[in-house]
Amino acid sequence: MAVLLKKWNATAYTAKDMTLLNAISVNLANIIDAGELRRERAELDATFRKEKDYVIKELHDGLGTILTSVAVASQAAEKLLDADREKAREIVGRIGDYSTEAWISCARD
């Protein structure tokens, strides 16, 4: 900036003026860089939020299905407990399978 000003104006600048002009140019460059960094940060934040929302939705959908199965199976087991212990035992085994599936799903994601 100081070099350009010197070319445009034939005035000889003092060392103090040159120092001031250089400081101004550095500050302007920093302001421009800060603005670009803020825009980049905002873009990264938006991308992160979008990805986070996607992961939460996928996790919610997957676990929702599994937990629904667990709830239905546990209700069926409870009703069969007195009438058909073997069938109830089988359903309780499924509940364990569903729970394991949910745990593996969470660990993988």
C-alpha cells in the first residue's frame, strides 16, 4: 500500500509516515482475513450442524425401530409368562437379540 501511495504521490514520505502506512496496510489485511475466516467458520458450522442432524436422525430411526420391537416383545412375554413359559422364554431371548443389535448399532455409528 505504501509503495502504491508513493508512486501515486511524488511526495517523499518520512520513516514515521511509512511505518504508519505499513501498519494500516497490515491492519487492513488482518481485517480482510478475519472476515474470510468468519465466513469459512460459519460454513463449517453449518456443515457440522447438518451432518450432526443427519446422524441423530439415523440413530433415532434405527434405535426407534429396535426399541419398538423390544417393547412389543416384552409385552408379549409378560402375557405368555403364565400360559406358555417356553414361548415366553423364546420371546425374552429375542429381547436380548434386539438389545444387542441396538448396542452394536450405537457402537458402529
